[in-house]
Amino acid sequence: MKVLLVNPPMSLSSHIIGLSRPPLGLAYLASVLRDHHQVKIIDFNVEKQDWSSYLYSEFDIVGISVHTITYSISFRIAELAKNQGVIVIMGGPHVSFVDKEALESGVVDYVVRGEGEYSFLSLVKFLSKEIPFDEVRGVSYLTNGELGRTPNGPFIDDLDSLPFPARELLPLKLYREKLYSRRITTMITSRGCPSNCDFCSIAQFLGVRWRSRSVENIFEEVELLYREYNYRALSFLDANFTLDPRRVIKLSEKIIKQGWDLIWLAESRVDAIVKNPYMVRMMAEAGLKEMFIGFESGSQEVLNGYGKKTLVSDALKAVEVLRENNVKVIGSFILGALNETKDMMKETINFAKWLNPTRVQFTILTPFPGTRIYERVKDRLLTKNWEFYSGLNPTIKLDHVSPKELRRLRTMGYFSFYGRLGKVVENMPHFYMFLKVLFAYGKFLLSGRRYIS
């Protein structure tokens, strides 16, 4: 069968500020499908083709990867494909948790839930009459208006058994994100997350149990990207790249031994950095330049409420360990916990300034479907328009702070942090991108889609 895999455009996507990244999820899916079927990937975030005039009828199946913020546009694509006589399948973190809503739209034939490679393959095999439907796993559907779900597909224990992402099916030259003037690409070395924070759906989507690729398998892909694709900068997208310090040290040693001109960034937690300074030193020697850390709040009460399992008192220690190894810190902070007051949010903003990472990200607590926080705040939602679920907009009625005040506090956080002369100088290359985001967000709010004051 001919299968088209679609990455829908994002109205406020990170590609606006030059952070366009290849959709690795679709590339993994394609790598599994292409031994059996004809597969094409179209990424409407970077390619010139217009999604509204695309010829979906050239394919038997259109599979659409759906995140919360792309939910609306995904259905417009699905409607076009359906009207052209194509079987429409949706997958991804959002529709995995709202499968019934997606199917009841009338333009979606099937939803693939959770980890998609082999569930999607089983469905395509059924549609091509290779297997009976009772062998299909992890798929939702409607029969006479009634929701049906096949048994969940098992999580893939041996991630080494997966072929590498089919990057050759992606328009790699169109992804222009850079790290220190070097063209950068992405990798995933593990799945699942035992941290299971209340605001994150990764544990529900990919499991609480952490599953890792072997160091040898990871290194093989790094070498492929370095030698065959000529990348000199990598971004590891794992939710917690440093969960197993021994794995990270071993991988760092292999990279160091090669003597490559390679730089990279990854994501970690405060506690992992504080407990493993030698790991950080080895990562830095192997080319680590930036570490993304979710500090989230300057209030221990708020951290505990998120189920974060980290200590505010450890945050500065983590920053110091990274600085000692010349690794820049990118800090993430969340504003808008249910019982958070204006003073508590200001405390987090001041905490961010005190920690003084190289760059910060202030987001508004957003209850994405699949998170524990979503289940707790269903009666507090200000909107079900998923376009607003980007981390930029208030979506929950809080106890002490109005939506207008919350927006103002988030804006104040950015200007307070970056308004210092030292930060202006340090981040000069990023200010142009920051202004582009503000401009795009302003246009979004003025587009007639504001829903709260």
C-alpha cells in the first residue's frame, strides 16, 4: 500500500524562531513500514507544498501525527484526505488520550494509541489483507457509533531492534536549527520516564519504565550522523538523557576516543547533575555544550505539588556543577499552579534570576490530555480550543491569579530576566528570535481568537 505520513504545520511552532526539527517519530514509523509498503513523509512545517491543496488521493493511507497544538489543523488535513477517498489514521500523544473525540469527528477512520511503530504496522497489514483484525494492536475505531479498542500494543523492550529513523525520507536541508553556527539534528536514545511529573504525559504515552538503547547502538547512529550526514552538532531529545550515569559515561568515552569535532546538548534533572559530577565532566569532554533542566519553580511547595521529586535547594548546586565544566544551562520554569499566588510566581522569577542560567523558558502550566493534572482540572478549563494549549496561554482557572495577571507575570519574567545588561550581551544572537516569537504571539492574540481577559 502507498502510505503518506504527515507532520502538520504549527501556528506558533518553534520553527518560527529557527528551531525547526525533523519529526523523528514519523521517521521511525517509516523505517518500520517501508520494508512492507511504499512510504512518503511530508513535513508541512518546512516544505513548500500547501497542505490545503495537496493531492492526498495519490495514497491509500494518510497517517497524521497529532500533538495538542496541531489538533485543529490535523482535522482540516484529515477532512481533505477523507474527501479524496483516503483511509485516515491519526496517532501521537494527543489523540492517544482523546481517541473517541477524534473518531467521532467523522474524518478519522482509526487512531493508533501510544508507541506507534508496530501498532501502525499491524493496522496497515490488516488493511492490506495480510492479517485478520484480531491481530491488530493498539488501535481505536468506531463500529455503529460505538468505540472499540484493540488490546494495547506492548512497549518495545529491545529498542536496538528498531531500525534507525528513515532520515533519507525527510527534507534534511530544510531543517535549519543551529548550535553555535553548526547545523544540528536530533536523536532519541531512550523511551519512557519514571519521574512521571503531573504536568507531563510522557510516562502515560511511553510508559513509566525507562527503556534504553545500548551504548553500542547509540554510538552507531552518532557515527552515521557524523560520517554520512556530516552533522557536527546533535540534540538528544530524551526526557532524561542522564537517568543511567554509567551509560552516559560509557557513551562519552567512546565519543572522546574518536576525537571528533562534535558538540551536543541534552536534557537532565537537578538531582542527576548534583549526584554525578564525574558524569558531567565526561559529557563536557565529549562535547556537551548546553544542558536543558526543568527547575520549574522556586517554591518547594509547588514542586511537591507537581510530583517533581527534586529539591529547590539543589538547583544552584546543579548549575555550579555545569558551570565548572563550561556547560551552559537552559532553565525551564512553570507559572500557574492551581494554588500559586502572585507572590509565589514572582518568587520563581526571582529564583530564575538568582540561578542565572544562560537562557530561560517561562511557560504557563498547561493541562495536556494524558497528564495527571488534566484529570484534576477538567472542571476548571477556560477553553477546549486546543490551539491555545501551547504553554503560552492560561487554560486553567486558578485560585488566586486571573488569566490576565498570569499573562502579565509571564511577560514580566522574560523582561525581568533578559532586561539585565549582562544577559543582553550574553544572548545577543538569540534576541532576534525572541522578538520574532513575541511578534508571532501578538498576531495570534489579535487574530480574533482570544477567549479570556
